[in-house]
Amino acid sequence: VCQSGAWKSTSSIQPGTITMWGTPVPPEGWLELNGQLFNPSGNPMLSSLYPSGQIPDFRGYFPRGWDNGSDVDTDGSRAILTVQNDAIRNITGSFQTFDSNGYSPSGVFSHQSRYGSEVSGSPQAWSHSIVQIDASSTVPTAEENRPKNIAVMFIIKAG
């Protein structure tokens, strides 16, 4: 709270409030959301939200607003604090494997090499092609699927 031009600490933040934090150490009165156990008797409000005495583990996850009937999330029946596994949209393409009329790969397929041959008795020259698939030709790739991001610590107000 800003009072007379100075920021003052306030206790009006409810225990259980989750926010992002930009340093490796949470402020006093806050816990990192790392799946740790907490003392229920020392944190009665937090204990009412998490009766198991354990807070959720948000490390390595992106938050997603709860669908709550909006039909944006394809798995709209998910409950609060449930994990949704990773997925990508389908990547498709097509090609011909034996061709006399030209070669036209599409989508994630590209032409790597081609060599010709003649079929005995045929007036057409046929060619065989080597085709490769490479998703990086159409989308950025990495060892995981992810949007652009910045690392933060998720914390929860104790109490």
C-alpha cells in the first residue's frame, strides 16, 4: 500500500493468495509453490484451503486460466489446480513416392533428392525421390513444446 508516497507492508493480502515473484527467495510470510509441506497449526487459513498440509507444486508449469464453462479449453471439465499434459497441433503434409509428372511435396515434407529411371517398354521417364519430414521447416522446434516465456517463482501467502 502506498501511504504518503512510500510503500508500506500490509496484512490485507489473504492467506492462500498466489502470485509471481521475481527473485529466488520469497518475501517473508510467503512460501514457494514447490509442493512443500507446511505447519497447519501455524497457518490455519492456508490449512483450510489445503487440508493435507501440502501446497501445490507450480514449478515448471505455465498457468492457464480456469475454463469454468467458457469452452476455450478443449478439456473444459478440468478442475482448479489440475495439470494438463503437453500437446501440439497436428503437423501434416503429403507427397508422391513414384512420379512421372513432377514432384510437389507440401506441408512439413520437402524434396531431398531425386533420381531417374526408366521402366522397360514405357514411353515415360519415371523418377524416384527421397523425401524428408522436418517440422522445423514450418514451426520453431526445441526439446519441448513451449511458448515464449520468462522464469518466475510462484508463491503463496502463508498464514
